[in-house]
Amino acid sequence: MNTSIVARRLDLTDAMREYVAKAIERLEKYNLDIIAVKTIVEDDGKRSKTTLVEFTIQLAHRDAIVIKQTDKDFYAAVDFAIERAKKALRRYKDRVSGKIGKEVPHKYEADIPALYSDIDNAEVIEAAPQFTYTADEALTYLKETGLSFVAFSDKENGKLRILYRRKDGRFGLY
């Protein structure tokens, strides 16, 4: 990861530079392909003496994440900006590593009775063959067979859906 720290209208001391470098190192824990982090520290040059800290985080295969934070205290501005950057990277990592956007396999092959063989009085669920239905057809099938649930591939969008019988006698669709 390439890092650069630029100061505008401000003399950046070694302690300040080291503080920013350590803050940037905390971003590595997300194990994302961070190519470069460019940091711009700028003093407004007015009497209010506010400091602007801007992080530009360049990730592989994604647009850059830009975080801007102003505060009267340099260290507070860096801390707030790093927290916002962590939040953005955590959201991106959750989106990339989560189940969102991943396809659900169409066949489940599991030896379910073998999974519960060591548990006494366990209810064994038998694996049912997978069907391609609409939700209405699956509801009709579930009512006719008396099963507690049916897993099916939805004809309309191709997603795996589960229609189940609730304890109150009504039906639920997942």
C-alpha cells in the first residue's frame, strides 16, 4: 500500500506525520486490496484555525473512497476521519464477503439423518426433491402433500424459495 501525506499551509511535524501513518495502518485490518492512501492536511489560514484532513483511499476494482473531516484540533480531525474511513471499508467488506449477490446452489445434497444420528429424539427432516414452481403452484403442492415445507426454484426469477407451514396454520414464504 502506497501512502502519501501532503500538508498545505501547515508545517507538519514528525509527530503529526507519524500519527497519520499509524492511523492509516489501522485500515489494513480489513484485508482489502488497498492500492494507495493519499492524505491531505490543510490549515484554512483564517483566525478560526480549523484543520481539514482528507483521505483518498484507492481500492482495487472500485472507485476511490474520499473522506473529508474538519476540526479545530488536528488529532481530533484525523481520528474522526479514520473512524469514517473504517466504517466505509467495513461496509464495503461486508458487501463483498457477504451473501449479497452470490448465487444459491440449485441442488442440496446432504445426508440429514447422518447429521442427527447421535442426537436422541431429534426430528429428522427428509430431503425433498427440488421443483420449479411459481409461489401459487408451490402453495397448492404444499397443501396437497401435507408437508411442513417445500423448497423450490421460482419460475419468475430463478431464485431458491422456501414455502413453509407456520404453527398457526398459515403459510410463510422465504
